Amino acid sequence: LTFPLLSVTLLVSFGSSMLYGYNLAVVNSPMVHIKAFYNATWFQRYGHGLAPGPLTLLYSLTVSIFALGGLVGSLLVGVLVDRYGRNGTLSRSTLLVLMAGGFMGFSRELGSPEMVIIGRSIMGLHSGICLSVVPLYLGEVAPKNLRGFLGLMPSIFICLGVFFAQVLGLPELLGKDRFWPLFLSVVVIPASLQLLLLHCFPESPRYLLIERNDICRATKALRRFLGTHNVQDMIEEMKEEQQSLSSVEMVSVGQLLRDRSVRWQTLSVVVVNAGMQLSGIDAIWFYTNTIFENAGIPVSQIPYTTVGTGAIEVVAGLVGCFTIEKLGRRPLIITGFCAMGICSAGITVSLLLQGGVPQPCVPLQTALPWMRYVSVACVAGIIAGFCMGPAGVPFLMIAELFTQSHRPAAYIVGGSLNWLCNFTVGFVFPFLQMSAGAFCYLVFCGICLLVALYVYIVIPETKNKTFMEISRIFA
């Protein structure tokens, strides 16, 4: 593991992946303050406040618009990486963060809830691009024996982003009413650092050789990343892949979906990426405080309980990152989904055993008060299971299951499903929780266990195999 390879991994993970995690959790702690701002602005404009239903709807839109922006961003990935390359796309997308930070940072001063919603949507656009381009870039620059390790590094920074949002959201830091615009816009700091430094690193060697036929630049990039002049074996492997694709142009999404030769790879991308979001992890991250409040945790303890779960997810992400090359992809993702499914069922049981199905704004009379701590443990288990495997392995698998001609289209399919399901969960969960109470978590339980079963039956292990070898296994 050379210094340039580690440096570019840390840089793009810090400046892109971490912002995705941060924006997943940043709307959790300031929910009350943002709702109060919406209500006050509505009163100033129209002479009356918002009823609870419309206010919940407006806040749900603020939360879930991030996913709609992500959906649009994921659809643009193919065009952007073909035109600007992997490194160039990441550099240009960073400008979106600066724009979004400006909208959210000045929203209260200008009395505009619309600016919060627009800023969230632009942040989603950035995350939708980067969530696909970062693993694509790292998967192409990493040697096969480090592809799993470097491929899971972004998932650790996603967990760190969530953790930083939870820490900064504490009442002692940026959790106060007057600080929430700063809390939302602090993302401009890591984005600016990435914008300044990313141009110091070369473009993906595979992109340069296979798509641009620039052997000279590809060789220089490989030597820079690997720290050795002996890169002929990797050059020959890329030439073999380029030759096998010489009669095949970069495929579109429609062509990918119609291509029978990669139908099982495509179906695997659909199942795993949809399952990753429908597992309930977004409901946990978006509405952690509400979940803990319904579980009977005292309001004064909720921010610190949330930070505790964030620390657990970082540790779980590190465990996954440092064991993936030893254990492989399949054990991590199967174990992760199974753990999430069991813990989702555990939340339902623990809530019911407290003395009734909890409803928002209704004081909870608990028959078994200690079950609230079981709920916290189950939430931590869901987050830990997700960060150990399902957080990063699906995007790593897209890079490994497809050859260069199909890879951008596969990322568009996986990213689009990821964000569409993210939006669905973020928008629907508050209403699902109000109507189904504790039983809503059983939906997530069933999805997690079904995805784990699919991976066990269909998807092979890809550890230490070249892209061509993996393609032949599926064939």
C-alpha cells in the first residue's frame, strides 16, 4: 500500500463519502429547530402557523429531497465519467457542495425555508455522483489484492460522517437553535480541501488505457499509484480487457438491462442496492432521535445515546475494512444483512414488551422499562451490521462484477435504485411509524433476510480475482 494510493483514497473518502454520511444524519438533531423556523416563517408570510400534518410533510420533504437529488446525480454518472474521467468528475462535483452550503447557511438570515430544501437537493446531487464515482475510481486504481480494503474505505468515512454529525449536533456544540444553519453548511470545509488537493493525483489508469487508449499516461499513473516501475503485468491485463471489448462500445443503461450475458450480474446489483436502502438503515439515521424517544429514552439522554451508536458504527466499519481481504465479500454482506434483520425484529419485540405500541406525542407507560435499552442495543446492532458489510460491499461489487464497457451503466442502475429507495424510506417512514407503530420494523426485517438469502445462493466470492476472471465465473 503506497503513500499515493493511500492518500488519494483518504482524500476522496474524506471530501466526498464522508459528506454523504454527514448529510444522512445532519437533519436528525436540529429537527425541532428547523420545524420551528418553518412554522415562524409561515406565520410571517401568511399570518398563521402550519398544522402538525403539513409541517411533518414539509420536514419529510426536506429530509427526503436529498435522495431525489442523489437520484438525479446517479443518472448523470455515465455521462460525466465518460467526458471528464473519474478524477475530473470528483473535482467538478465539489463545486456543488460550495453552492449547497451557501444556500443552507444563509437560509435563516433570508427567511427562506426554500433555500434549505434547495441546498439539501444540491447536496444530494453531489452525493449521488460521488457515491458511484468514488468506488469506481478506487476500484480501478487499486491492485486486486487491495481492492476490497480500499473499496470499503469510503464506507468507513460514511460512518465517520454520520458520527461527526451526531457529535456536532450535541447541545454543547452546534445543537443550539442559533447554530443549525452553520451545522448544515459546515460540509464546505472538507469539500474545499478536496478541491485544492485532488488535482495532484492522476486519472484512473484503466480509464486512460481502455477508454482513451493512452498507454503512456496510464503507465505513468500506475507507477505513481503503485510506487514501482514494474507495472507491465497490469498493463497487459488491461490490454487483454481492452482487446476483449474492442468490438463493444460503452453500453447504455437500456443495453445493459437487455444484455442476457450479464443478466445475473445486473439482477444482483438491483437486489443488493435496493435491499441496502430498504433495510431500514435510512430510517434509523434520519429519525434516530424520534425512534429513541418512542422507545422511552429520556429526552436529555437521547443526543448522547445517538453519539454512542455512531461510535459503534465507526468501529464496525473498521472491522469490515480490515477483515474483507481475509474473509471475503460474501461473509461480510450476508452476516451484515442477517444481523440487521434480527435486530429489526428485536426493536419490534422490545417496543411491544414495554406495554403497548408507541405512538408519537403519547407518553409511554412501560411495563418493562429496561426494554428501552434493548431497543438501543438493536438500533446499534442494525447500524453495526450495515457498516460491517452492506454499507460498502454493494458498490465494490458493482466494480468487480462488470467489465469496463458495462461498469458505468451498472453504477447508474445501482445508484438510481439506491437513491430511489432512500427517498421512499425517508419520506414514508414517519407516516409508516404513525400507522403501524412498532410493527413497521418487521418490513425491514423481511427485506434484510431475503437479500442475505439471495447473496448466499447467487453471488460468488470475488476476492483476489481479476475482472475478467469474475466475468468468466458468471458466464
